[in-house]
Amino acid sequence: MENRACLACGQLFSPRPQNPAQTYCTKKACQQERRRLWQQIKRDTDPDYVDNQARAHQAWLERNPDYWKQYRSAHPQYAEDNRAKQLVRNYKNRSCLIAKMDASNSANSELNGFYQLILLPNQMIAKKNAWTVYLSLLSAEKSRSSFMIAKRGRVAKAQYVC
């Protein structure tokens, strides 16, 4: 048989007689690359494979609930590197994390309706004592039963929905 170049490392190799279409040499790194590419194609084309992988991962997590906690305590440099990478990710996405006075990122700022305002923990960057909140639009039925009407500084009607 003729020699051919490995698709991973580029070095010449002789394919095995049992597999004349072999395109990767037998080096461990090249075989890992072959398997990695196969898995990537499988994930992109086979939803059953993806579902099976997700279920297997979930089952493993249930059998090893403290794995990541133990790993981070045993590998403090990994945890520190991950924190540094998270800071970089936060910095790259900072345009949507930084609250500015009277700022609105919404293209349509005239969204009429009743909203529920939920105060979130102060983990994001904010200026001038801004609150970080989550707004969720209440459904029509819920909004009718949970609004407050204020008249001359007094609450005329208030019903709270839990």
C-alpha cells in the first residue's frame, strides 16, 4: 500500500490492511483528534446522540454530586484561572451589565403593561446606587388583580398576588 499523510499531524503513514481508507495515523494525539471530530459531527447531526450524552452526563452528576467542589479545592489554580476568565467574559459583555442613569437599551421603550419588579442580588456593575432588577410582564388576568392605584400620596387600592 502507498503511504499517505495523516489528516491530524501531516506525517506520512502506512494504512492498516484491515482499513485501507484509514486517514489518521496511529499516534495517540491523532486518534484523539479523529474521535473529537467524529463526536462533533455526531452532535451536529444526531439528536438521539445528543440526548443520550445529556442523560449520561446527568446520571454521572447525580452519582458524583461533590465532584466540582472537590476538584476546585484540590486545584486552586484552576479555580483562580476560571475566576480571571469570568472577569474577562464580564468585561466583554459589560455593555449590557453596566447600568447608567436614565439608560434604556430597549428598541421599543413604549411597552405598555403591568410589570413585576424583582430586586436581584447586587452582583453586577452599577453606577450611582442603581438597582439591578428583573422585570417580567404580568399576564392580563394577573395584572388586573395585582396593581396599586395611588391618589394624592395614598394607596387607594392594593392587592398583592403571591
